[in-house]
Amino acid sequence: MNIYAIIPARGGSKGLPGKNTRLLNGKPLIAWTIESAKAVPEISRVIVNTDDEEIAKVARAYGAEVFMRPPELAKDETLDVPVFEHHLNALKEKGELPDMVVDLRATAPLRGSARIKEGFALLLKLGREKADSVRAVSKASKHPYKMWKQTGDFLTPFLSEGQTGMKEPYNAPRQSLPPIFQNNGCMNAFWSETVLEKQSMTGERIVGFVMSDDESVNIDTEFDFIVAEELMKRNSVSSHL
């Protein structure tokens, strides 16, 4: 089984400029993900997919390969699918298409190598016949049953009673509501054909890999950066490798 880790990391972040190369607990943010991926023996190649020369320079310094994507695939509105289609087609042309891709985001530095392996092992166990992908999730920080939308001058439930099957779920104790999960951006694994044949990052048969809140921090803002750094200081650095 040929497994590659691909770390998509474009330049030009609007929310936190330069975040992928910004120092987090003494290392560039992207370095934590590169090192965690390289610590997994089953992953034969770790490739950073970027449009940014500074990110590429840091990635090489920490032992990753670099694949430069074209500017048209590095815009704010660019979706993941065309980025991975472009990369996998380039690998296919060289006869280097992997069986499985582990999609790791540089913005999730608290996810360690053991958890990466645990995640894609679920997909390996099920095989192509039973699953298209594995997606890492954590418990939703805000329950959608308690969310609202503005309708004219008034608030109305975001989800109707017909959708929830409950009367006034927004007044119900959280413990009585069904468990809901959110993407945490830590780890996704999929077969190459899920992207190339189904034009999807997940396919239809998606297996959930539930992770705890303290390892699911995804850095989009200055506050997220502060939280991640504080959690790293509290925990052993080695626990992330």
C-alpha cells in the first residue's frame, strides 16, 4: 500500500497573514505537521502543496518535498478538489500515483503522528469496497438545534421542528440532543480514485474519526494561535510526534 501525506498550504492568508511559517513554540507552524507526518513509517512521501516560495523554503528545511501549484489554484475561493486533482494528475503522469492520500492541514499542529496513523488505519481496515474516505471530526462547539436565523423582525429556529423532530430544542438541555460533529481539519484520508474518479474529497461513504477538543485546535485567528501555543506549553512537545 502506497500512502502519501499531502499538506496543502497556500500563501496569502487574510485572517492571519504568514501563519504557515509563523513561529509556534519555537518552530514554523507548518513544521509541526511535517514532522508528525514524517514520523509515521507507513507514509512513504510527505509533500507540501503550495504557491508560496517562503512556505516551500521552510518545508524543504524540515524534510518535506514541495509541489508548486499554479496561482489560479491559490485564490481565496479555490476549493480543495481542483487542488488535489491537479496534484494527483501530475503524480499520475509520472507513474507515482499513491493508493491513498492523507490530507494534513498545517493549521492543526496539535494532532500527533499516532493519531494520523489511527485515522488512516480505519480506511485501510475497511478497504475500497466499504469506504471512500475517513474524515477527522470533533464534537460541535455549538449545537445547530440551538441556532437561530433572522426572519423579518424576529428570530426563528435555524432548523424547523420538522427537521429536528423536537419542539423547542433550543430550550432543551444539551445532553438530550443528538451528538453532532464538526470538521476539525486535522486529518482526512481517501483513495486517489475518490478524487480522480468521483471529483470529491470524501466520496459518499465517509467514516468518522472522532478526536478530542484539545488536539483539534485549527488555527485561523490570532486567538487560535494563542490557544495552540498555550496547549503546547502545557503538554510535552514529544506527545505531538
